[in-house]
Amino acid sequence: MTIRGVLAPILTPFNDDQSVAVDLYAAHARWLFDQGCAGLVPFGTTGEALSVGPDERIHAIRALIDDGIDPARMIPGTGFSNIADTARLSRACLDMGCAGVLTLPPFYYKAVSEDGLYDYFEQLIAAIGSDARIFLYHIPPIAIVGVSPSLAARLHAAFPKQIVGIKDSSNDWENTRALLNIGGLTVYPGSELPLIDALALGAQGCISATANLNASAIAKVVDLYDRGDIDAACAAHETVKDFRLIMQDYAAIPAQKRLLAIATGDVRWANVRPPLTVMSDETGQELAAVLKSKCGFSLTPP
């Protein structure tokens, strides 16, 4: 099943003892679907994935499912820098019924060859099993090691049932355009900024950090586009882009968590795991005021 629309790389809330706050996690997941999200991506970059261990991720995803969240609408992040951990977590997510897994390339060693990366994914598929459904995760600003369009095309051609899509967080439109030219590969830009152009070239939507706050507005763009009201979709897209550009001036994870703490009145939402640091309430209130004055945005509490 292809998930079309906006997917939220859902923030991971932590209790004061740094354990995953599964009550907040489930409530936020339900709210995101109420706001128009088509799917969730637990434990992407925005979910502080590399600060959360594999067993913690499995426990949290099970908690979402136990709370009624449909696993077929989730694509959890499972990428580590080794095959064993990535395969074990991927297998667990697929066994829970998730639509697929979002997998980083092995990111520790730099300047590796395309052949080396190909071999990694070939062995990863063998370790997961023939029913693997992998969405590649290209985020060179963070991981440095990326998944080039040529590698994505090569992997999809060799493993069309296992390498099914890619999230492109390169912030490079020409890279996204090249990926969209790979027939049969589901492509999600990692931002709503190119959403209209991406939809026009066959993208299925986007996976955007700001969907944690602004999902309804992003979902409206996709809905208007799909209904053929392109002018209205473009107009709605301008407001969505303004929101994104304001948020880019802040540390994305602490900022969104502080805004959720303000909206919900639950101070646990402000918690992050080191090395990230908590945004102050004062700065959060200032950001909320900017979003309201410039975008007319007021967060409704989950």
C-alpha cells in the first residue's frame, strides 16, 4: 500500500527520567491523524532516532499499536550503521504490520563507494527477508553518506519488491527531480517547500518535520491538488512555505517540542535527549507569537 499525503516524522516525547512517554506519544499520533496526516514515520531524525535504542523503539511502536494506531500507516526509522541492528529492528517493525521501514545508509565510514553501499543494502535485504519493504533515507546534511539517484535506481531495479521508496532530505530540487524519474519508486521529499512541483512529477506527498505542528495546512495542499484545484493548492502552499521558513530559523526539535509543551500544558513535551538542549519557555512563547502574527497560526492542543 502506498501512503499518499503528508507523513509526520513524529516527535518522541520523554518523561523527566528520559524514558519514552508513551502516553504523550499515542495522544500525539492520534492528533496527527485527526489533523490530516496520511501516515507516521516514528524515529526519523525529528524523532531523535539515533538517541533511542532499538528495544526502546520496538516498545514505543508496540505502544502505538496497542493504543489503536494502524501499523499499516507507519514507516518507522530503523537505520543504524550496521546490518545486524538495522535488520533486527526492521524485522520487528515488519512483523508488527508496519507498511515499511525507513533506512539510513551506513553512515559512520565516509567516502565509501557506491558498490560498497550497494553491497550493504543487498546484505541487509538478505538479513531482513524477502518480504522487506525498505524506504531509503537520503539526508546528506546530517548523515554525510547519501543515497544517490544512481544508487537508488540500481537498488530498485535489482530489488523492486524490497526497495520500494526513498525520503529525500537533500534540500536539492534537482536531486529530488532525478529520483522522481526512477519508474516505480515512491518518492517523498523531506520538506513541504517543493511539494507542488514534486506532486506534479509524481511524488506521493512529503515527510516533513513541521507536520508535527502544521499537518492540517500541508494536508490541505495535497487535497486541493488531488481535487484539481491547482490555483488554490498553490495559494495554500505559500502559507505552508512561510511557516516552514520561520521554523528553519530555530533548532527544529527543541522548538517544536516547546510549542507542544505550551499548547498542551504538559512540560514533559519540552524534554529532549542529550546532546540536544531544551528550548526555554520564553523563546517558545516568542516563536509562538511570530507564527501567529506572520502565519495566523495557533496550535490546537493534542
